[in-house]
Amino acid sequence: MFEIASTLTSVDPAVFAPAVFDSLPDLDSTQRAAAAFAIGIGGLGPGLGIGLAVRGAMEALGRNPEAAGDIRTTMIIGAALAEAVAIYAFVIAIIILFV
């Protein structure tokens, strides 16, 4: 009984630690994957939003050409706000990569 307890407590951490940490994914590759995921998802939403906004503006211009100035102004403001979300996603991706 005492022989088993003495062999369990005599495990050398220098031998045991590499076996445990070799199975974990590399931190650099994990950061790159997280950054790619952040900018991919963060760019998808604004891209779809701007596309839908332009489509709606074109339909509105086809129905009411006299309101072109107001429609264009509203569409540009909406596109700028959607693009700001993509810029935030880009900044988060850069932070993930370099911090």
C-alpha cells in the first residue's frame, strides 16, 4: 500500500507537463482563428445590411423619383452606421491578433 502512494507522489513534473501541454492547440493559431471568425461574422452583417438598404432605396426611387434627395441622404446615413459596425469588428480582430 505504501509503495503505491510513494510512486504516485514521485511523478516528475518536467516529464509529465510536456505530455499534457502538447495536446493543447497552439495559442497563435487559436488567435488567428478567433480573429478570422470575428472579422468574418462582423463583416457579414454590415454587408447584408448595406445591400438591403440599397435595394430598398432603389425600390423607393422607382416608386417616387421626386424624393431622390431624401432617400439618398437616409440611405447614406444608414450605410455609414452599418459600416461602423464592420470597423468595430475589424478593430476587435486586430486586438485579438496583437494582444
